[in-house]
Amino acid sequence: DKWAGDFGEKYTERCDVSADSRITIFNKIFDMIDPIDSALECGCNKGHNLEAITKDNLLMCMMGLEPNKEAIKRSNFPTDIVLGNIYDIPFIDNAFDFVFTSGVLIHIPADKLELAMSEMTRASDKYVCMIEYFSENEEGKEYRDFDDKEGVWSRDYGAIFKSRNPDMKLVTHG
């Protein structure tokens, strides 16, 4: 709820990310995996990652999921972004080849992390990618207006994901 309201709108106002600054990392990621035709970003904000991916990679289906209406309105891709959240991804099972987050899971408390990760897995047919703050041990830090609670977590998301999905292969993590 926090990200869907004023808090998320303030984040969107100060979020000025160049899509060009993201192209290199996505090209590196896509070089490590088999070709994909579709992707979903959970928590895409204004869509700078969607833009970066579409600049160098032609995908048949590129969608975003975002809880904040204002971020969607400010996007260059408003028709490709669906209003919703990572806890209840509004797509059928295995809808996308590649489901990812970038700076989203870091804001999810431990008691909701499994739900978020399981929804990403459910919506993915091939790959799940988490571009998040890494730490071998979970470290919580205060973050802006989270009522003196931890609002950002660094974790070993790859190890957490692998422990919940032992049959899946990790391409890379860290």
C-alpha cells in the first residue's frame, strides 16, 4: 500500500534513471541465457528497464507490473504496464520467458519474500532474474518513511531462491 500511494509517487518524482545506463547490464544478462521472446518486470516504476531492454533486444512481449498509478502515467510505455503488485501477479502461469525485479525485493520484508518469489516463479516459463542488493547475511536498514522500521534489505537472493526451488539452476548470483 505504501508504494501505491503518496510514498510511491514521491519515489517516482525523484526517480530519474536513464534507460541507456541499463543497456549494458541487460545485454550481459541476455548473453548468459537462451533467447527469450517475452519478459515481465515486477515493480517497473516508469519503465526505464523496459526501455533499456527494448532498445537492443526485440521481444515479442514486454510488460511491466507497477503498484503506483502515477508512475504508469509518467511512463513512455503506459499501455505495456499493468497496475498491480508482486504478491498477486495478474497473469497466467508460465506467461513470460523472463520475469525480473530490479530494486524491488530489497523493500520486501522477510515474511512476504516467499510469496513474492513464488509469484515470480509461477509467472515465468524459463527464467527469474533478481537485480537486488547482495549480502551473504540479511542486513536491514532504515529507509525514508518506513516508520523507523527497516525498509531496505540486502540478502543473498540467489541462495534464498535456490533453497525454495532446488530443481532450478542458478545461472549466476552474487
